[in-house]
Amino acid sequence: MKNKVQCSSCGAMFDDELETCPYCGAIHLRGAEKAYMRDLGRIRDNLEDLQNVKHKDSCREGVFVAKLIIGTILTLLALTLAVYLYSAVDERAQVQQLKEAIINEE
């Protein structure tokens, strides 16, 4: 059973757990202190959860950036290889044409 207290302002009886008198709205210090401490504990818990979330988000962001950098490097390597192979094939074709031109001149 909850303890009852008498309001210092209007004299009404109400639960000790309440922050204010339900009849006149006067502040009940013991109930207000309990509510304050309860809310403070919730805020502390939320801050701890927020720090964990920030850590997880920063890890995810780091992984994303690493994947982006690796993808960019692989793309550049693939483009460089494609240009090299194209130029090698083109050079071979030019050499072949020169050989044919020299043979035809003789």
C-alpha cells in the first residue's frame, strides 16, 4: 500500500509517489525528487545507448569508406588495364600493317 501524505497547501491527502498535489497542483518535494532521480537515470541510460549507437555508426561509416576506396582503386586498375590492352592490340595491328606495306613494296 502506498503512503499517503497531506498537502501543505490545501490539506488534501494523496499518494507519496506523486510529484504534485492532484487537487491544487502544489509541489510535493519527496515525490518530485523521486521523479527527478528516475528521469535522471533514464537520461543517463539514453546517453549510454547513444554512445553505443555513435560507435556503431562510425564503424559502419568506416567500412563504407573503405569499400568505396577499394572499389575506386579496382575501377582505376581495370580502366588502366583496358587502355594498356587496347594500345597493345592497336600497336600489333599497326606493326602488321607496316609489315604488309613493306612486303608489298618489294
